Amino acid sequence: MLRRFKGSYLSYVLVFFFFFFSMAAFSSVLSVYLTGIGIGVANMARIVSASGIFALFMIPITGYMSDRTRKPRLIGGIMLICVGIFAMLFSQSRTVALLFVLNGLTMSFISAVQPLLERLAGASKYRYGILRVWGTIGYAVGAQAAGFIIGKLPSVVLFITILVGGLLCALGFAGAEDPIMDKRKDGEEVSSEKKPAERVKLSSFVKNPYYLLFIAITILFWGSSGANMTYVPILLRDLGIDTSLIGTVIFLSTLVEIPLILFSNRFMDKFSGKTLIFGACGLTLVEFLVYGLVSVSWIVVAVVILLKAIATTTYVMIVLKVVSNLVAPEVRTTGLSLVNTSSSIGGIIMQNIGGILVEKLGLNTFYLILAGLITLAMVLASFLKVKNDLKVFE
């Protein structure tokens, strides 16, 4: 039975479903939970900000350790068990300082494991889309479960659920297989284990101008998109959308990801990284322009459902594609982790600046500023040169 579980599709389903389930269960109702236990808005913002601060250190360290030890599954499994333990400790804490630390540890561990999952999905024997789609389903189920539990049951039940999710994800990691092969478009398979990780110097990232350019593009894209995730519920509320329906709108926008991920093999390997970046940025630009210029609620709701998740999900896959073609296999997880760290930097910058801009200029003007930043990302992308040799999504 154990032999059949090793490398089975079920093991990957457990990894992706329960990883994103745990992420959504913890993060989607965090602000509601904190205010519900008597934490003020200002302190709640400080506690929530810990995730980005801790992630700046945890993501690159985890990626580097994964590449050096060549044991990403072991590291990922241990970290998900820790996520469950941190979540249980979080549920029993009431001081701001302790909540800050535990939230930082929990969310940074989750953020640090995500590049390991992308690497696992991109280099497994199963197609990327039929693995990653379980993450979307898990996230949607986790968000819905968290909302139900917080509204109907004692809050400790939510954190027990996260602990169980972390344990099941770790079980999936134990059954999955480490990424071994890169597939080239000419059909040749090239082993990722050719050379020890230490032979490829980490300074090679700094010396690669196109990798640094891609990080700059990612900071602009994820900084703007992260701010959008924070402010789009406020935008919908200001347009008169009932609070109970806002969650439904976000839920529907998440489900739109499913066909995009399932059929990723039809387009992600065929188009160049630059073309895909233009596509994702173009959709985001349209989205932000609508938010900034249109005040008709049903149009904004339609754009949120149709475009919000499509652009960001496409960019997650773009990161895997571009890094796979820019970075040597021996340090690829480190490369993915550094890009994800840049996402955290962009998020921290825009979250802090965003509050000031919204207060002084208004939400619509803020979205036009975000549209300008996305336009700048597209300009930078025009200078990007990335090969399109590897088949990552088949």
C-alpha cells in the first residue's frame, strides 16, 4: 500500500489541496478573527504586516536550503507541520507582540513553501495543470470553510482544521517524488541532478541582467496586484455591493482560475515569457482602468470575476516558466524563492504607500496610479530576453 502511494497522483492531490486549503483557512478571515478577539484596527494592521516582513527572510532561506540539501519534500513537509503548530499557538494567544510573531511565522512558512510546490508541479511526471488545479479548489474550499467556522463554531475549530490540513499536506509530501528531469522542446530530457548545487554560485543571479529585470517587473506587478487584493473589497462596498455578496464575488473570481490552470499546457509552453507577461499585464491594466474610471457596479463586478484571478494566476505560472528558462536547475528553487521575495517587497511597499494615497487622492485615483505602474512593468518587459526551450507545463 505504501509502495503504491509513493509517487501516486493522490499524494500530489494531498499536497496541493491541503496546502492552499490551510493558506486560505488561516489568511482569509484573519482580520475578522483578530477584531473579534478585541484587537484594535491599528494593532490588527501591525499583526497582518508581519507576514511580509518575516517572508523577506524565510523565503530565500528555504529556497537555498532546498537546493543545497536536495530534499524539498522533507523541508516542505516539516514546514507545513510547523504551520499547524503555529496556528494552534496563535489561537491561544492574545497579546499583540505574540500574535505578530506567530502570524509572521505561520504566513512566512506558507509563503516559503509555495515555490517548492511550483517547482514540484513543474518537474513532476504529472502535467502541471492537473496538479495545480487542486490548489485552486483547496483555496476556495478553505476560504468557505473558514467563513462558516468563524460564523457558526468556536474559533479554535478553525485552527484545529489548519493543523489537520498541515498534517495531510505533509503526508502528501512524503508520498510525492522529488523533481528530477527538465524537458526540452526537442524531446530531450536533462537531469536536474547533473551537478551538485554548490557548484553553481548564487552570485550568478546578480550577474544575470535579465533575471534582475524580471525581479523588477515582478515587484511592480505583485506590488500593484497585492494592493488590488486589499482594496477591491472596499471598492465593491463603495459601489453599493452588499457585504455578504462581496465574498461571493471573490469566490467566483477564484473559480475562474480552474480552466486556465487545467489547460495551461495548451499555451504556457507555446508562448514566450515576454509575450505572456504582456498578456498578464495587459489584463491587469484593463482591470485597473475600469476600477479607476467606471462607476457602474455591475461592470466592475464582471471585471473582478473575469479578470482579477486570471491575470494573477497567469503570472504565477509565468514566474515558473521564466525562472526555469533563466536559472540553472541546481539552484532553481532558490531562483523561484528570490522572485517570490521580491513579491513580498512589492507588497510591503504598496500596502504602506497605498493607505496614504487612498486617503489623500481617493480610491479611483489610486487605481489609475496602479495602472501607471503596470504600464511601467510592460515597458520594462519589452527589454526582457528569455529563451523558450523547456517544456514546463506538459
